[in-house]
Amino acid sequence: MTRLTLDHLNVGYGGADIVKDISLSVGSGEIVAIIGPNGAGKSTLLKGLAGVARVTSGGLEVDGTDLVPLSPFERAIQGVAFMPQDRNVFRTLTVTENLETSAWGHDDIRARMDEVIALLPTLSGYLNKAAGGLSGGQRQMAALGMTLMSRPTILLVDEPTAGLSPNLVGEMLDVLANLTRHAGIGVLIVEQNARAALTRADRAVVLVDGRLRRVGPAAELAGEPDFGALFFGDHA
Amino acid sequence: MQLILNAIASAAVLAPAAIGFTLIFTLFRYTNFAAGALMTAGAFAAWQMNDLGLPIWLGGICAVAFASGLLMLSDRVVFEPLRGRSGGTLLLVSIALSVIIDNVIRFAYGTQIRAFDLPLRPPLTYAGLRFTPETLSVIGISVVATLAVGALLAFTRLGRALRAVADNPSLSSIRGLPVPRIEAAGILLAGALFGLSGTLAGLDLAIEPNLSWALTIPVIAAAIVGGLGSPLGAALGAVIIGLAEELTVAFISAPYKGAVGFVVIALVLLLRPQGLLGRAVERK
Amino acid sequence: MDAYLVAILTTAAIYVILALALNMQFGLTGLMNFGVVGFYGLGAYSSGIMTETLGQPIVMGMLAAMIVGGTAGALVSLLSIRLSGDFLAIVTLGFAETMRLAFNNEDWLTRGPRGFLIMTRPVLEGLGRDATAWFILGVFLLVAAVVFVVFNRLAGSPFGRVLRSIREDDLVPATLGKNVLAYRLKAFVLGSSVMALAGSLYAHYVQTVTPDNFTTQVAVLVWMSLIVGGAGNMKGAVLGALVVTAIYEGTRFLAPLMEFLTPTQVSALRFIIIGTLLIVVVRFRPEGLLPERIVARPAARDPAPG
């Protein structure tokens, strides 16, 4: 089932559009990876969907609801959960408080917490620590837990593995892939580690200079012989 | 010992306002110099109600409500349209606001010094300490209020949300927190604390329009000593300022009590710019 | 009426000097000094002590005021100048309040709240009453003009451009090898000593100074002048001071129309009006009446004056 639909979407911060003419859809239980070189506008695209950057034209819907006029807060209520790349936890609050606060307006906070901890069991190891004192991996896990507290239908994840050690990168992406399948969430993920992302994603889009260069099944894209050279230079 | 009791009494007057100031600072990142004016407004509201025949505790409740409403109104009319402007601009505006509030009070009540209508009771003595029943109530009310606000912030949903918004407003709205509503709750709470401090100041000192600046500096000093982050720090900062004030009165000269706040701020800035408690404050 | 106009213009000249001094600190350099009255008062008392207690000529009084004001400015700014914005504002405000307490309580030096009588006047001997008033106005206008010309030159000089770039962004001058702290200190001391000079003029003009002449409300008038006129622009500071004096003194004429109000109420009303106007200007015309002309922004790169 298609949950999130982008129709010729343009996004910017007030000046010239940074992301141009994006059409895409994400279904439930599906992971779509956004890959592309630095500065291609990947993060801006996610921010546009979350309401942090401005959609200048085009359509954006989730389950048939028009998101364009909605504020970040209202989009969150509509089930779109955005996990920013940095400053994504409340540093002065404990992990438990971070999770509780992320389910504002709901009466079943306890149940949601249990649910999130069941999905991300490592959280239980540091629930009472202040989020500002967590390691990089713990922090990203806590931030992911926070997004899940609202029981989102669409999860927008901006570089969840940035700054993590290589073994944690795979772990984090596995966790994301698993919970997508279990909870039926549609995930749009921006990821620098393109290869690692493509092995977990269902589909991938390649963004270059703010425009969609390629869209296709992840495995197919990963299999292209000139893939690395085309989009990632040396480090792919 | 007497000195410590006096210090605690001074601290009791300052603590709620210092917490309110810290709350506003952490939510909006500006220094609100109208703190003293709001306290004075609270003191006059309480006095007015008392003068109309209401008992002092009811007058105090009116003062809390009045100052709360006044800060809310100030925010809507003055500060909200300026959100996003520099901290310096907001600071300047808060001084202008303070001048307005002070002079409205002066306009309405003149420069006469007033006091609550309290039954004259002899000072109590206990273990060699002399204190009035009013001192005891001031300390009691302040301690209860401080603990109540501390508990609110630590254990309730609203308290967590207030800390979350203070920590990171944009993440708050992304996570589905109704930020404007939570900010409004913070403003009402801070205003109430100013009103409470004002009433306590009225019990402890005299009520006059010139009170405002004499209150603003020690309140801000207490908040800075407390690290401008945690309400508990602000309360502790108030105790330190109170102690410094009483030491000044005892060993230097009573009139210079008013300079203590400035000197303490200067010392803190020299020795520990992040405040005695708490981490360095991020500044814009 | 003539005498009254002369009096208003004399007051205006003092506000012009104060506004120019604050413009050096805040307008050009971005230093928030809310303790204007601290330096102003310090200048008034220093000058009075010099001429009355120590029997020196008025020029020595003015000099003493500038030295004391500048020194106090250096100390205050050294305390807090590394910390930007709010902290300097708090410290300067606390400084001004502390000064006022000192003026009030150090009777032996300042005669406290009874007021310090100052006989020395900046005039030639043997002038009549009107001529004296005109002469004083002339002296004040001359000082204001000198301060304006010097500060206006400085603002356009490489020094002024470094100050502006410090205000805009501390990093730029630092990367150019400029010692940002030293520049901020210089600007602050310069402003403070000129504020003290204004205090000296004021003291010898009114001839009685009391601590109540130096309340924060006066500082608000100076800030108002700068914000209304246009922070950063020396001409704006002058215009702002004139406008604010006109509003402040003009409201005096309303008093007879409102005889049902007590003098306290009239005075309160004036400050309510001033405070409200300040907020309105900040909100709707933050650049002031004469906005600062921003010539090609990173001017610090260009060493040639222009």
C-alpha cells in the first residue's frame, strides 16, 4: 500500500530550490534509500518532507492527506516521524524522559515504551542515563526509539549511521530493516554508506544536484558495474 | 546563626523569581530585566487586594495570577513579535517594559511606601534566634513553592516537555510537542513565580515602585550563580546571594547590600563563567 | 520662552554627547552598555570633587571626569568583555546601580542624597544671566560638535571599520590578525570617558547633583536616542537625541493641560510614553530614522580610508 507520495516536489530554504522535481512513493513495510554525492540535496529533501525546509511547489501526501500546508508539528501528528542527523535527542533529559516526551498527547505511554524497548532491546541498558552522555551509537538508537514512540506510518531517517564505527553501521541498518518489516512502517533513509544501505533497502533513488538521477530496485542499482564511479567516486 | 536565618529569608524572597527568570531564559534565550518590575507589580496587586479587605493569603494568590497574566500579556504584545531577534534586542525591550510597568505603578500608586495590613505580633525567639512570624511564612511558602516547581519539572509530563522545549525547540516540534502551548505554560509559570516572589518581598520588605531595580539585579545574580539552567541551581544561587547580602550587612555596610548582586555576578564571571552549577550556556 | 529654549537645547546637547558615546560602544561595536548613568554620574562627581573639594579649574574637572570614566570603563569591560552580549549588559547595569549606592552613601565625598553643590561654571566672569545661559549652551554645543566630528571620523576610519566587523562577526577581524579584545576595550573606554565628560558638563550646568540624577531611566533615554536615530550612524545618534529630548521636554507642555494629574503622575506618564515608543521603534523600525549605510560589508579588508 502506498503511504507517502511525492509529486514533482521542489524544496528550498527561501532562495533557489535545492531539490527539484522529485516524484516518488513509499509503501508500508518498504525501505527506500536515498543515495548520492555530498551536497546533492538528500538531507534537504527529507527536511522538506518533515516540514523543516519549505516545499515550494509540487504535491506531498501521506495516506491521502496533503502535507504541504502543515507545520512540522502537524506532520508529526499525521504519522510522519523525522529523525534528524544531529541534535536528535534532548540532551538534558534521560533516555526514558526522551521517549516519554516523544509520545505527547497519548495516554498509553507505558505501553508504547514497552513496545519500543521490545523493538530496540539495547535501549534498556541505558534508560536512566542523560541523553547528552550517551555514545554515538546509543544516541542514534535513542533517537530512533523516540521516533517510534509516535507509532509513525512513515519514518524519515537522515544518516542514522553518521559518526558510527563500521560494525555499528551494519547493526543500525539491520535494526531499521527489521523494524520496518515488523511494524509495517514505510522508511525513507538518507545514507552515506551506499553499499550498506543498498543491501538492506527495497528500492533506492540516486539524487544528483537536487534531481533524481536513477530510481530502481536496490539490488539492481547495487549490481551496476559503473555504479561506484558514477555516483561516489573513489570511496564507494 | 541569626545571620544564616536572615540569609535564608532573603533567599526565600529571591528563589521563586530566580527560578522564573531561569525558566524564561532557557525557553527563549533572553535576559528578562523586567523580572523586578513584574515582582513589584505582584507586590502591588497583593497589597491592593489586601487593602480592599481580602486576607493576605488571598491577596497573594491574586498577585500570582496577576503577575502570571501580566507576563503572558507582555509576551504576546511585546516579546512574541520579536522572537528570532537577537538576545540584545530582547534585553533592551525588557528594560523598556520594566520602565513602563514601574511607571504605571508609580502613576497609579504614587511613590508612597506601603505595607500589608498584618496584625502586629511580637517577634518569636527560639534557640537564641529572633524572627517574626512573617519571616517564618516567607521561608515556608518559598520552600514549598520551590519544591513544587522542582517536582513539576522533574516528574510531570508538562515538566519534561518544558525541559525538552528549553533544550531544543525545533526537535520538540518534530517530535510532536505543541511547542507554543508548552511555551505559554512556561510563561504562565514564570509569571506566577514572579508574582509569588513579589508578595514575599512585600511581606519581608516594604512595597514601593522603586523596589524593581533593587530586586532585578539580585534575582538575575542568583540565576547566573545557579548556572542559568536548572531551577534547583537558581534556588541555590538565591541562598548564596542571600548569604552574601547578609554578610555585607553584618560586616561591611547595610546600604551596600544592593551592590552584592553586582559583585557576585562580577566574581562569577571572573572565576566561573558557566556559573557555579551547570554547564556553559550556549549563547547566540 | 527664550530662556526655556536655551535650557532645552543645553539639555539636548548633553544627550547628544551621551548618545554619541553610546553609539561608539553599541552602535559601532555592539557592546551593550546599560550602565550609561554609572559613567555619567562618575564624571559628574569626579568633576565636582576636582573643582569644589580640590579647588582646581573646570578644565581639570573635565579631564578628571574623562580619566575616571575611562578607567572605570576599562575595569568594567575587562570583567565582562570576553563574554558577549547579555553579560556585559548585566554587569554594566549592576555597575550603574552600585555607583548610585556609592553616591548615596559616601557622604564624606559626595554629600549623599542632600546633593553636591557645584559653584564652578564653564563661563567667563562678569556675564549677565542670559549671557551666561547662552555661553554655557555655546560651550556644550562646541563640545558636542567636537565629539561628533571626532567620532564621525573614527567611524569612517579603518579603526571604525574594524569595530563594525567585530560587531558583525568576531571571527573576521580575528582572522585578519586584529586583536578583537583590544579593539572592544578601546571602544568601550572611549565611550565611557565621553559619557563621564557629559556628566562633568551636566554637573557644572545644574550645579547640584544628587544620586537621583543618575537612575536607569536616564540610561533608557540615551538608549532610546540611539535606537530612534539609528544605531551605528553618528548623525542618527545626534538626530535621535534631539528627537528624544523634544518628546521628553515636549511632554512638559502637556502638564498644564492635565492639571488633574500630580507631578509624579506626569513624570510617570512621560516614561510610559518613552518606554512604549522604544518598543514600537524596535519592532517596526529597528534601523532607526537614519539607518547606518552599510558600505561594502567586509570593509576591514580595505586599509585605505574613505
